[in-house]
Amino acid sequence: MGLFDKFFGNKPEPQVVAKKPIKSATPIQKKTAKDLATERSEAYVGIVSFDLNPEDINSGSFELEWNDKFITYLVRAGYQMKPNEPEDIIVDRWFQNICRNVVMETWEQEQAMRASGIYVRTTDIGNGRSEVS
């Protein structure tokens, strides 16, 4: 028996009041890079996903996203071939051109190395040994 009970009788039970969580009128969402670029009136293109075929690692695909300003940029750069051409066709044409440029740059570098005599060929001759020429 506590001192309070001794002088004043039973002490009152504390009351527990459940508070409701505060809900905002609209859920808070993080802005994406695309949203931010669009707000700043900047062209935007980004990779959403990349899929690789597990049975053929030389085969895969990219999923891209873009905003209207990027499409305008591509149209002005000459990537639109027909009026009212779908955006995905225009973007695909641009992306293929980017990939082609990467391949060509790699090929040109390899050709320059061969021509300079720096090119090194390694041949596996077995038993964990290689021939370098």
C-alpha cells in the first residue's frame, strides 16, 4: 500500500487516451529526376530498367523514360522522319545511333592499336600457358 492510498484511499486509474495519427491531405511523394527536369524545363532521358537474357548474355533490352522537352530536342536534331511519328520510334532511333557510335569508336580504337603495332595477341597453348605476340 502506497502513501497516497494510506491518506486518500484508492488512487484513480490513469486514463489512456489514444491519439489518432495525423494524416496529411495528400501523401508526400518524392519527385523523380524526370519530374525535377520537367519542372526546370530541361530535356530528360533516363534508363528505367535493363534486362539481360540469362540464356544469351549478348542479348538484352533497356527501358527508357523521357519528357516532352527531350522529344522536342530530338525532333529539332532531325530524329523525326515522318510527321506525327510516335515518340518511342524517335527515341529508339536516337538510342540506336548512340549505340552505333559506341561500337564505331571501339572499332576505330582497335584498328588504331593494330596499326600502331601496340596490339597484343594472346593464344592459349594449353597447360595454363599462353603465347603472346
